Amino acid sequence: MEIDPAASGAMLKRERVRDAILELIEARRPGDAIPSERALCAQLGVSRPTLRAAVDELVIAGLLVREHGRGMFVAAEKITQELVSEHNAFSLPRAGGAWSSRLLEFSTLPAGARISRKLRISPAAEILYVARLRLVDGSPIAIEHLHVRTDLAPDLTSDELQQGDLYEHLRDRHGVHVSEAVQSIEPTVVTRAEAELLQVPEVSPALLFERLTTDTEGRAVEYVHSVYRGDRYRIVSRLTLSAHDDRPATKEGHHPGFPPGDFTNGEPVPFSTRGVVQQNV
């Protein structure tokens, strides 16, 4: 296994700067100012271009607002609409194609304040951070950032992140049985760095997936955020007014936003949006 030398290191640095700024955002209310770029560079020990790239990403994502001559401010809260039926659980049809992965980063590091809260562990606890490019039939489709608890799977290897199904590896080789995932999906656009990896123009439309996976013992196993190419996916909501739906769930293929393979022993995967994601052809 070979890590992409051009992306390794820089990817991790951008991720840590992004998390630090998100920590500032989450501690403030909409309309509150955050420190200036100069102050943040000194505080985080990074260059102005590195910081600006992270800030640009969060501005594009609608989390920060720049005002000329005034500074940067926390953006207004997004409106969340959950498409849920009280009487029927919607399942997600799976996209086809041959899925593969290329590792961009594979590092062990402290969880930090933000990720530790999501995984419900100490900020000093070690996690495995993985960035990987997901491809379908050889074409880049998504960039995934995985944060996996190392205390649950201390021997997880880079090969397991590149080949086969991660959840099957966790079950068969590490004794970790994932059982539930809460995932949100929202629109975004790609940054310059993401555009280069995905081979699309900068600020092209994309889908942002965020997922927290837990095991059968209720322990948070992984937190993932991913950017999927918007020109290859669309979201369609299938709703029903009846109390029962006896149609069988589709079991072949791959869940967009999820690694391919068996999840919860073939049962439908619960999503917070209850939408249907299809791959455009």
C-alpha cells in the first residue's frame, strides 16, 4: 500500500485546521464574530494560505460569512427538514458499479475536542484518521474522512481501508458489530483541493454526508464526513400515505455514503433524511 505523497500531510493539516475553526463556530451563536485570519494563523501555527483554504471551505459550506472590512462571522443556522414517516421506515436503494478506494491519509492522532464529543471519548484518546478517494468503475466519486476509535479496532490496517467492506472487517477480524448509523445529507460545493481530486470544476455542486455509526453495545465506532460529486447523484424522496409497505428492500449494490457490503446483516439502513439517493448514469 502506498500513500499518495502529494495529498498526505496537506490533507491532514487542512482537516485539523477545519476542525479547529468548527470548534470556534460551535461555541458561538449565529452572527458572532470569530478571530481574524492573522490571529487564527498565530493560534493554530499555520500559514495564511492553509488557513484561508479552510475558511473558504466553511464559507462555501454556509457555516461562516465574510464581511469586507469587518471580519468573519458565524452564519445563520440552517433549516433542517426531516422526511420521516411515523408508520413506515424507508430504505435506501443501492447504487451499482465497481467501487474501490485510494488512500490519501492514514494516521493515528489524538481525537481532539470536537471529534471526541462525537465519538464520546476523551480528547486525548487516540483515533485513526483516514482520508480516502472513492472511485466507481475507476472514476472518482467521493472523498471520505473517517475517524475510527482505535481502542475498538487497534489493529485496523490500511489494506482493510482499501479493499473489501470496512464493516465486515470490523465484524470478522476485530469483533466489532456495527448496528446503527445516523446520517445527514445536505448540498454543498467542492473546494479547489476537492475539485482536483474529484476531477470536476471548482465550486461544482456536491452532497455532504455526515455519519455517526454505533455498535451493538451502543458505543460510537466511527464518525465520517464525505463529499460526493453532485453531478453523479440526485436525492429523490419516496413517501407513502399507507400504514404498511410490503415491498422488499433492495439488497444488491452499494449505499451512497456507506462503504459497500453487508450492513446490519442485510437490514435497511436508517437515515435521518429518509431520502433515496440514486447514482446518475
